[in-house]
Amino acid sequence: MPSASFSSSRSYVRRSRRKGGHRIPLPSRTQSSEPCESVPCPNNVTGSAMAATACAGPSGSGGGGSPPVPAAAAATTAGHHSPYDLRRKSPPAYHEPGPSGACSLPARKRPRTSLSQGVDVCNVSQYLQYELPDEVLLCILSHLTERDLCRVAQVCKRFNTIANDTELWKSLYQSVFEYDTPLMHPAPCQFEFVAADECDADNPWKESFRQLYYGIHVRPNFRPKKDSRIKHFNTIRASLEYVEERAGSSAAGSSSAGGSSSGGSSSSTASGGSSACSCACGAGACSCRRAPAAAAAQPALVFVHAGLYQEECLAIDTDVQLIGCAPGNVAESVVLEREAESTLTFAEGANRAYAGHMTLKFSPDATSTMQHHKHYCLEVSDNCSPTVDHCIIRSASVVGAAVCVSGAGANPVIKHCDISDCENVGLYVTDYAQGAYQDNEISRNALAGIWVKNFANPIMRRNHIHHGRDVGIFTFENGLGYFEANDIHNNRIAGFEVKAGANPTVVHCEIHHGQTGGIYVHESGLGQFIDNKIHSNNFAGVWITSNSNPTIRRNEIYNGHQGGVYIFGEGRGLIEHNNIYGNALAGIQIRTNSDPIVRHNKIHHGQHGGIYVHEKGQGLIEENEVYANTLAGVWITTGSTPVLRRNRIHSGKQVGVYFYDNGHGKLEDNDIFNHLYSGVQIRTGSNPVIRGNKIWGGQNGGVLVYNGGLGLLEQNEIFDNAMAGVWIKTDSNPTLKRNKIFDGRDGGICIFNGGKGVLEENDIFRNAQAGVLISTQSHPVLRRNRIFDGLAAGVEITNNATATLEHNQIFNNRFGGLCLASGVSPLVRGNKIFSNQDAVEKAVGGGQCLYKISSYTSFPMHDFYRCQTCNTTDRNAICVNCIKTCHSGHDVEFIRHDRFFCDCGAGTLSNQCQLQGEPTQDTDTLYDSAAPMESHTLMVN
């Protein structure tokens, strides 16, 4: 053993040369005459080293101070040897005792002595307290029990410091509890591993020991230290029987004490089976265990050490805490397994029970004929509220569930558990049960990850539910529940299924990558789905069907491999304030007599359409923003009759709202703008009511009615469209009343190819082409309209069309009021045509080329000719002034009075126009406005 020197000028014993030795602070001898706390010394001193350490203070026979040490004691006792075979350097000079009677320091070359009846106890005490090396003392203390170690800590300050050494307590702690990390136990049913360097306690291992000391241990075939007070048992059942026995004796003691004196208390606890303060530290100074009141208030604590426990069927109906106890991964090392009956059952009375850090297995014998549909790994029944924490739960039974919580008053806390790879349902909560289930891993189960049934109302937070071979969470038959911040993904069927009157609340969950859909609500299911992220599912993000009526609010529903929300089979629901985008099919699809309320949603950037209503779908669709979808913003077809109000439908890559194949419904007070095709298209028997909308900024017109389309367009504002405000063609017959159609970059209303329609009391003004153009066998009726301030003619009728014009006002149009092509004979009655500018007649009268007033964007109606000399075609036309001037003497012919611009003035003929300047890039005269593009939605779909 290396020696250590001591000097009065230093307050530390020199560190041993051994690697890892501890430097322990000691009080300076120059500053204190009594370096250790005084502890009474017994009259008869034994040979025990620990007894000698207790004799640093005054003798029990003296008066006030220690007896003086003889001056020559150290020098004259040549035959006296120290009981410790150590060589240490003494101080250079002899020190007289201090005024308090402290013992003298040993001589420089003190001979070795053996402890005998005549030894000077003060010298031995002095040696032990000051000069015994730390390593030796630590080695001695490492053999003590926790109770003796706490006693030693009360001898003096040095012993206190060394006895509280972290490594010393770590070694003792791991010999008892085996944990690699301190386990803190701040309150009943609360256990938490805290890394030693992150713990607030000065000595985390000792603090954890103190908190756990009152527990008993199940450690098969283990032999504890001789003087240990910690109880050990070979089986869990034996430990529980001991707990019950002590609880009974404690209750009996309390009754007898209460009968003899008021306010009396039991002298033993139900949990530990020891007296209120069983160690020798004294009730006031005890640091090796909990305070008596705190221990008595705790449920019994049972540590189950590593092993496979198969023979025991555990049914717990008292307040007891079972916790696994092992190094490494605790839960994997402590396994409770059963082949028949439930592995662990909590029954009525287990209100503060706990099971944690262990594996629960239910592995029924495949050859057994016993029915296991009511047997589980973990069962929690009526009127109990245990805590199950950090458990691994596995069931090989093909029926029932791994965990079953049932009955009124069942209210467990199940947290941080791994319920996976079960051949049945993972977690089953039923029959009015409640409970909190949080931070669990529930995965790869053969049936649903979670079932909630029959008015059960659990709280489930932050669970990870994934890769199930069935649905993720299934609530049915009036199941309830609050589900928050769960991660649900990669389940074979829906991530969350609601059926048969179930009404869960699902908030802040992420439901994604389902192999079918995200949320499936059917057979009169209800539920509130709020603030969730629903994305990347193979089918629709949300399915609602068969009279179900859930609330879908403030969710993000995106990147689905099919649609966003799919409502069919008489489904209903409130769909509001959601952000629905990036889905492969329609953002919302409503079909087969479904009637939801869809409002305040953003439906955008879909790879298909925005909202698709078909097969007699209905619904109230209001105040949504539908934009930037690849196909139509809203489709309405096949007998559907939705109501769309106050929506903003814009910036689509095709049509804004598309009615086809007998699509009906109401379109009221919407803002429809900036679509690549028309704002609204109506075709093939569709007959909607379109009222009070703003339809503007369309790149292909405002409203297109074609292929037998119908509809009532009333009190709309249709403006600033690149082509006609309203197109009516191919046997369509809509009614337009009291609309304002203005500022179009083409005509106001264009009716051609057999189009019909009734136009009444509309204001049509400031359009670039004709206010109303009627062409090619069309026959509309115009009554009481005001057509004014146009940049071309007011009304133009051409190409064998006809019309009925009654009581209209046509005024202040640039090219004239009513312009009729050759062969046109409309029915005209009671119209007022006045104050038109007649710019065409003025240009002709002034000898100008008509191209000068029209360029290639307008088509003024006048006489036009062809020049055979210049080889003009059927697509060319020449105005009368160019015929007289530029083609004088040529072979020319009059064609008819109709709409055209002059190709001579446009510079497209062989000779240059003499009435016009430089030629333009245009090549042909068009006798009609450009035809609108019809929607490609059906072709794409």
C-alpha cells in the first residue's frame, strides 16, 4: 500500500499514486482544534475497525474533555504496533494537544503495534480519521450495507465525505438494483431514468437508492448480504402475498393504536415491512431510506429482477408497484409469460398500482382447446386505475387483443409501451372504459392497432401507430375518445376508421401513407377531425359514406394518390377551414346523393380538379377558395344539384365551373376569374342557376353554353374576359337576365351554330367587338336590353341567323346600332336605336380603307368584294374604297354585306394598299369571332 504524507499546512490528504484515487477534502489542523464531529466513545472497545472509528470524541467516563495523552506515549511504546500494516510519514514535530483535548499526532517513526487491551484508543482513532488512505477506507466501506454506510457517514466530516462517494454508492446501487442509470421515483407510480450527469442531486446513485429503498425484490435464488434489511423473494406471487400480509398487520396495528389513544399510528409500513425507522442513523438523521410518513403513503414497491416468469398468473387488486429490475434493456430482461388466462390483470382496488419495464407475453398453446377470446397479455377491468409504463407487450393469440381495458371506472395510464407484432388487436378499450394512453409504439399487429367501442372514452396522445395489417385506429358501436398528436401511417386499410355511431375527437394527428385511405367514416359514423395532417395515402385522404356526418376542420389534406375528401353513398359531413392541395384526383368529390357542407376551405394545386360533384351529388359549398387546379375548379354533372355560394374560384388551368351531362345546382355570389378556359361552361342538358357572380379575366371567355346546355344566368357581372363575355352555341338555350356584360376584349354575347337563348334586361357595354353577335342559323330573343358604348356595333346578325329584338335600347356604339348582313331578316319591334357613331359609314364616305378603323381585331359590317385579278380567296375581303382605288380596273366582284376587315389594307394581297400604310402580320379575314375552347376535362378524365 503506498504511503501518504500529512502536513499541518495542507487541508488535503495526499492523493494515492494508484490511478483513479479520490482526493477527499479534510479540515485544516491549523484552523480547527477539533476536526471531527464528536461521537461518544463506548467504554469497552472491541477489535472492530468500525467500532474504533466511533471513538474520536471524549471518553464516556470523563467529565468535559478527553484525557491527556502521555507525552512519551508514541516514543516509549516500542512494543505497540498499528493494526494497519501501513507506512506513513508523520509530521516533522510533535504537536501538543489542542485546548479542546484533541488527541496528539503520532510520532514520525511509530513502531507497528497490534490492537490489544492496552492500546491507546485515541491514537487509533486519530490514525483512522486522518491518515488511513482513502483507497483503503473506500475498500472497507464497499463491504458495508446501505444502513451501515449511512452510520459511518455520521462519524466525522471526512467519513461523511468518503461515505457519500459517487462510485461507492453506484457500486452498492447496482448490486441491489442492477440498473445502469439511476432510476428516480419522485412520486407514486412515477419512475424515470436520469443520467447521472444530468441529475440535480449531488449523488444521483444515493438519491435513487433513498427513493427506492422501501421496495422488496423478486430475485430467484439470490443471497443478499448478511445484514441487509432488503426483502428478497423467489416468485412474484410470494412477494405479493408478503405485501398483503404486511398490509393486513399494518391495518390491525393502526386499529389497535387508534383504540388506545387518539392520533396513534402504526409502527410498521405495509410496503417494506420494517419499523418506522429501522436503521441506526436515528430518526432525525436517517438518509438511507425515505421518511416514515412518505414510505407509509407509498404503494408497495416490488422489483422484479431479470428472468422468465411463466408459472404465475397475476391478478392485482391492491395498490402495488411492479417494476422490472435489470442491467441493459430492462424490459427485455424481465419477461412474464402465460399460455392460459391473462398474463397480468388489474382488478377493482388497484387504484395506485403500477407495472413497468417488463415484457408481458401471452402465448397460448396451439394444440389447446381453450377459448382465448377473453384472455389478454394485459387486462384492466372495472374501477381501477393502474399505470403501465415502458412495457413490451406481445400476444400470439389469433383472437381477442393484446391489451384489453373494459368496464366503467377502468381508467389506466398506459405509456411508453411497445404493443407490436401481435396476432390480434393491439389495444382494445370498451364498455365505458377510459384511461390515458400516450407515447406508445403500436405496430405490425394482425388486426387493428386500436379498437374503441361501446361508449369507451380514452385519451390517446403521441402514440406511433403504423404498419398494421388492418386499420390503424378503429372506433365503432358508439366508441368515443380523444386522440391527439398521434402518428398513424403505413397501415394496410385506413389510418383511422369510424363506424356505427362512433364519435371520436382527433386533433393534431398525422395520418399518412395508408395503403388505402387516411380516414374512413361510414355507417352513420360521426367524429371531429381537427388540425390534422392527412397526406400521401393511396386512396382518398378522407372517406365519408352511408349517412355518416363527421366534422373535418382545419386539416391539411395533401399529396393523396387519389382524391383529398371523398363523400359518397349518402354521406354528409361538415368540411371547413381545410387546406386541400396536391392530390392526384379531385380535392373534394361528392357523389351518389351525398349532401355535405363544404366551406372556408382552400382547394388548390390539384393534379386533377378542385371539387367534383356527380351522380346526383348535392351539398352546400360556400366561401371556399378554389384555385390553380389542373382541370376544372368545380365540376357538376350527372344530375347533381349542389349550391355554391361566395366562393373564389380562380387561376385554374382549364374551366372555373363546369356543368355537363345534366349537371344542375346553384352558383351564387361567387368570384370566378383568371382561368385559362372559360369561367363557366354549361353543356349537354345541364341547367344551373347562375346568379350574382363575378366572372372575369377568363382567357377563353366568361360563360360558354354549348351542346344543348341550358341555365339561368341572372344578375351576374361578366367583364374583362379575353374573348366573348357569354358564348351560346350548338343548340343551347340559356336565359340571361339582368346581367352586366362589359369591358370584354372581344364581343359581349356571341350566339352562333344554332344557338338560342332569351336575353332580357341585360346591360351590355364597352366591349371590344359587337355587343351581341348572332351568327350561323342562331335564333335568340332579345328583350329590354341596353347595349351601349361598344367599340364596334351594338347588334350584328350574320350568316343566315335571325333573331327577335323587342324593346331594346342600342346607343352610342362605334360601328352602328343594328348591323344586318345580307339575307338576314330579324323580327324587330319597339327598339330604340340612337346616338351611335357610325364610324364605318364615315370612313367609307371619307374614302378611307376600313382597315384603318378596324385593324385586324375588329370586323366592321359593310359591303365587301373580291379581286379575281389579285387571286383573292374565299378567306379574303376587300373594302369598297380599296376596290375603287387600289384595284381600279381589276376584275372584281361584290360578295355580300357582312362582317370583315380589309385584306388589302392589311397588306396580305400581292399589291400594296394605296390607302393604308405598312402591312400587318395578319393573313386572313375572319367573318366571326374566334371560337372558344371547350373543356378537355372529359377527355382527361
